[in-house]
Amino acid sequence: MMGELIKRGEALARECRRQRVQALAQQLREIVGSAAVEVEEARVLVRGRGMVKRWLIDPSLRFLRGGLR
């Protein structure tokens, strides 16, 4: 019985993480526009020309570093 509860909790945690990652990816797509946003399991990758420079300049992108630790 305890094993089933643990499995259910893990499944719920995975689904919650998947939803949060998808929401973050969607938010990034709205912010960065032309850059490619890819989701790999629990990672969100943003690729595009000039993204580092834009990240340094744009305050709407700088929240990402501190907010996702």
C-alpha cells in the first residue's frame, strides 16, 4: 500500500513539473519571439542569435536566473 502511495506521489510530482516547464516555455516564447524554445524533460532551452546580449539587456529575461533555482 505504501509503495502505491509513493508511486502516485511521484507521478503527481512529475506531472506538476511537466506543467510548470510547459508554462515556462510558453512564457519564454512570448518574450523572445524569434528565438527557438525547446523543452527537454525538465529543461527549457532558448537558442537564437544574440540571446546572451539580449538576456543582459532585457530585464524581463533576467528574472530567469534567480527565479528558477
